[in-house]
Amino acid sequence: MYYAALRPAEAATLRKSNLALPAEGWGELVLESSTPTAGASWTDSGRRREERQLKHRARGETRVVPSRPALTGLLHAHLESFGNGPGGRLFGGVRGGELSESTYCRTWRRARAVALNPVDVASPLARRPYDLCHAAVSTWLNAGVPPTQVAARRRIAAALGEG
């Protein structure tokens, strides 16, 4: 999520068919949809999540995101270890279904507690998985990527000279 500035709902919907990855180096993610958590009362299907268009985009519109070499390597390793999840998605839930918000949030809290010192754990630093998207955008802005370019594309890792 950090390397590509993905929202959790975009990462949860990512499929192998969305990846254009060479064996190594820069690749691309072609985002087609998102599965935001809204709650069963707020969806047409009665499920907590339902697949829909990307945020701020028309139905059927895609967004191509560069995959810097580090992300390309991580995705290859993930596919080698875990293959595809349910419905062809890269990431599946604990019991084989869709990846739930509670599962990735619980995992994030555990990882955060291991990676950060106690003062930072008590702070708002990287409190939610969504904060990875915000951190990526902040990194790009601090590196001098023009705000209009970040806002318009939110996928400017190549402009930072990473890779």
C-alpha cells in the first residue's frame, strides 16, 4: 500500500490479472475496482463490502500505478508463497473468503507494535493501514513532486527517481 499509495479497498481487490510485472524492475498495477467497507445496511448486496468503481472515477475507468522494483519483488514473492486468493484476488481472508477489514487492521496493529517504539505506538503515527497511502503521498510532496501532479495521478513513484 505504501509503495503504490493504494487505499486498503484497492489493495483488497487487487488480482493477479491486474499485475504487469517483469521478473524484476519496474512494473505496473492496473487498478480496476475497489471494495470499500460500508456495512451491510449501506450496500446493494447486503454484504459489508461490495466491489465498485475506483474512488473519484467513473465505472469502468482504470488507474495505472507504477510498481517500483521493491514492490515488484514483494508481489512476486507473495504470489510464489500464496498464489491467488478467492475470486482471483491476491489477498484472502483467514477462512478463505474475502479479506476483511478487521483481519488486516488486527495484523497492522500487531506489526506496528513490533516495528515501533512504545512512544510511537502510543502516538497517531501510522495508526491505520490507510495511513500508508497518506505517507506515500507526503513522501512524494516532500521530494518535490508538484502537488497538482500528486493530486491528479497519486502514482508518481517514478518521478522520485526510485529505481
